[in-house]
Amino acid sequence: MMRAITSVDIHPLFAERRSPRAFNAATSIPTTDLIAILEAARWAPSSSNTQPWRFLVGLRGDEVFNGILQTLVSFNQGWAFRASALILVTGVNRRPDGAVNAGYQYDCGLSVAQLTLEAHSRGYAAHQMGGFDKAKAVEIFELSEELTPVITIAIGKEGSIDQLDEDMAAREKTPRIRKELSEIVLRGLPN
Ligand SMILES: Cc1cc2nc3c(=O)[nH]c(=O)nc-3n(C[C@H](O)[C@H](O)[C@H](O)COP(=O)(O)O)c2cc1C
């Protein structure tokens, strides 16, 4: 398990979570785990509790999975086809009163963060992908105007990196890096 190098100890969920591209195409996600992953997303906080996230969930081989796969840019298709599940997250872009919901992307991000960590805690990797064609997603899934595609997510068990091409395999071995705390905390970083 590659653990992030942190200035002080943090919860292993954060230190150990990562976004791998080597998935095991022989495994599937049992229903209980899949529901738990979605349930964690459901319980995210959101502005005025509007809960603007809407999920389209595909399991490898089914219509939704193949639909999401088709929307991915070819780099992502090249590895995500081995995932056990592909999820398309869409956001309700209007508030119940019809006004523009300026914060729906933020809320969707919170929900996906929870989904990702629940997946990790259950031994799955969840890898978010912004590299997909949103217009194509609208077309394939006949999404109504109030739904905007936000992100796609590949979920599955990690597999052997030998199945990846050289470039992708190299990326898998690269340690996770982050900006220093001093770069991101503009004021108030304790000494
Ligand atoms: C909004 C978003 C979009 C991303 N899009 C892609 C993508 O299209 N393809 C990909 O391989 N990884 C994608 N990633 C994964 C990031 O590259 C990854 O989270 C980042 O490099 C940090 O690595 P870590 O998650 O392993 O800590 C995306 C992540 C996020 C949060």
C-alpha cells in the first residue's frame, strides 16, 4: 500500500486512497458494496440540503456501462473498460424554485468525495474522470435540460499493472504528490 507522505499522521483513508488505472477485469462489485458506496454519496452535505447529485450506474457489460464507456476520451477508455462499474454523475442545475443553482458542481464534488472514500474503505478503487464527452452523455442517456453531466467514475478492484501500456504502468508506480501546506494555506498555518 503506497501511503502519502504527510506532515503529521492523517486517517489512512486519505493517506492511502489513490486513483489507479489498473483494474481487475475478473471481479465484480457485490450489490451490498455498490449500495453502500451510493449510500455514502447520498449522505453528503449540500447547499440548503438540495442534494443535486443524480447517478447513472453501469456494471461491466451492461447498457449503462457501455454507454458511459463510449463517452470517455480514448485515453480513459484504454483502462476504464476493466472497471467493475462506471458511474456518470449528473447535477441538477436549477433550484426547486427554478433559479440557477450556482453551487451544484460543488455539492456533487462533496458527494463523490464520500463515494470515493466509502469505496476505498471497502477495498475498491474509485477513479474520477473528467475526460469524457458531456454532449455525448446527454445524447446517449437522453438527459433532460435540468441535468448537467459533471464527472464519470470508474470503480473496481485493483489489478496487475502488467496489463497497462508502458506510459500508464509508469504512472501507476509514481508516488502521489501534493503542493506543500505552506503553498495552499495562505494565512494561519500553524508553525
Ligand atoms: C475532477 C477530476 C477529473 C479527473 N479526470 C481524470 C481523467 O479524465 N483521467 C484520468 O486518468 N484521471 C483523472 N483524474 C484523476 C486525477 O488525475 C488524480 O485524482 C490526481 O492525479 C491525484 O491522484 P490521486 O487521486 O491518486 O491522489 C481526475 C480527478 C478529478 C478529481
